[in-house]
Amino acid sequence: MPEGPPAWPCADEDVHAALESVYADGDWGRYHGRRCAQLVDKLSAYHGVDHVMLCSSGTVAVEIALRGLGVGPGDEVLLAGYDFSGNFRCIEAIGARPVLVDVDPKNWSLDPQQVIAALSDSTRAIIASHLHGGLVPMRELMEIAGEHDMAVVEDACQSPGAKVQGRLAGTWGDVGLLSFGGSKLLTAGRGGAILTSSEEVHQRAKVFCERGNQAFPMSELQAAVLAPQLDKLDERNKTRRENVRRLLDQLGGGEKGDRRLFPERPGGCFAQNVPVPFFSGQLDDGPAFYKLPWIYDANAAGGIDRQQFIAAVRAEGVALDVGFRGFTRRTLRRCRKVGPLEHSRRAAESTVLLHHPVLLEEPEVIDRVAAALRKVLWAKQ
């Protein structure tokens, strides 16, 4: 792919028209124009929640959500040992203590079965993040939370529009979160949203943010460009899922396959020592692919380390990167750890991620991505 990976955000005439409109009527320079209010209404209707609060980022949305739930100093908040670093820091920012539980090895998202062992008298809440196309089984998690009087913050920053056990991501938890950062599926450069149907949580969040005006605002310009993207979200997520299926089918790692990246070489030569033994998403549950993940096994790849592999794939014009660093190396001074966190550690050390913009391209481009991955891997055998 000599032209390199596709740019993001993609060209969108409706976004262009929205920008011209917000300039023409002057809302771009107002504290309180129409666009933020319109986006609140659209997000509320789309997700079926009573309250939506817009804010400056998905990261600050985590802190606002925790404060809205009444979590504070001395409380414990559970989260996965493999997650976005900002979630850990937001727990610290409110004076609470992070407690790490392991991820499910099938999808790299928080494992509800690990939650019960992590509970203490100080446990107040849990952050459940849907990562890399993986989806937390929210029905099971909410049952556990209800039995133990825990609040749930559902982080859908990577998964807007995803369906989790029949419901939209962000609508299972006591509070749901969205991010509109510059690389996200819904992008405004920056921005976030808090979703809830609890009047009490919403009121606490408003009180925290009110400093004479909204201290963590989204601009009218940001709201204007998000509205037309929301209208196209379901169709774009469908296209991404179809292209993920196509890519995995070509690489021999479909969601129900044997998880090897390339089962056979041309001519029937069987390749035993290939990396990326499984894809960690759930295609049948309606995921939204912000990143498409694999696990990279350097030993199976003949000793080629992960960074060398990624550099070679990037040289072919494909946007591949490492996953999160995770929290397994954090000291016990900063957090409590439940068990060895072996799956979280493996996720941090081995994940490689394909960036989402290419997943909106035509099938021919997806075929070229598959060809680029095969070229690199076969060259290393």
C-alpha cells in the first residue's frame, strides 16, 4: 500500500456543510448556541437515556462519572489490569484506590468472573471498558454489581454504537461514557459525553462541573461536526464489521477459526510458526471496531520482536501499533492487585492493533492489507 493508510477523519460532505452552517449563524463563537443542545437530544434519543452531559474529553468524563456516583477518598474502584491509562488516573484523581482484576483471555476485556474475588468493604464502583472490539458481558456484570451494591461505569469510548447482549454500549451501566477524540469513531478532535438515566447522578455531575460556567465544556463547533457522524454511525459500524470478517477470513483467523494467522502458504505448505494465534473480538455481538487486535507471539514468529514486526508492516503502508501498557507493573502503593493478572500482562506485552480508518475502505483495499501482512510474515519465516 504505497499510498499509506487512509487519513482520519475521512472526507464527509455533511460535516463540511455543518461547519459552514455553524459559521454562517454565528454559533461557532457562542457560549450557548443550538448545536450542543441538539447533540444532547440526538445522543439521548439514540441511546435511550434520560440525561446526556457533554464535556471536554472521554478522560474527564470518567472522573465526572465517578464523582456523579458519589465515589471519593477511601473508596475502591475496580478496573481491568489491561485498560486505558486515563481510567486508572481518574480513580486516583478523586482520591479513590484502583483495584486491578484480570481480563478475559478470549476478548481482552474485564472478566466478570474475577470481580467477586476482588470485592472488599471499601468497593464502591467498577469501570468496565469495551476494548479493541471486545465486549464485556454486561448482563452478568450488572447482576454481580447489583448483588454487591456496586455502581458500574461503562466505558464505551472505543465502541460507540456497539451492541452488547442486545443493548447499546454505554446503556447497561449506571453511567456510560463516550469519547470524541481525534482518532475515535465519532471524532471532533476532542470531547466526550456522560450518559445516565439517574437524576441524582446527573445532578451531582452538574454541580461538580459548574464553576460559574461549565468548567469542562464541549464547543458548539465540536457538537456541529458530531451530529452528522452520529447519523452514519450504524452504517459505518456495519461496514467495519464486514471488512473485519473479510480480513480475518483471508488471514485464517476468523472468530470461529483456529486463531492461527495463516494456516497455509501458497502451494499447500503448512506454516507452523506463525504469530497472532487469535482475534480477540466478538463479531456476532455487534462490536464497533476502533482497533482490530491480535496477539503477537515473537517465539512463534522466529524471534522477530513485536516492534520489528510492526515497523515492517508500517513500511507496507498499514497502520499497525502496540496495545496499551496496562497496569500490571504499577506498585502496590498505587493500587491493589487481585491474583497474578497473567492475561492482562500478556495483553500488554503482546497485543498489536490495526487502526480503524482502513476498515471503511473498499474490499480491494482490505485484500491489500491482508496481502501486506502475509508478505511480512512469510518473509520472516
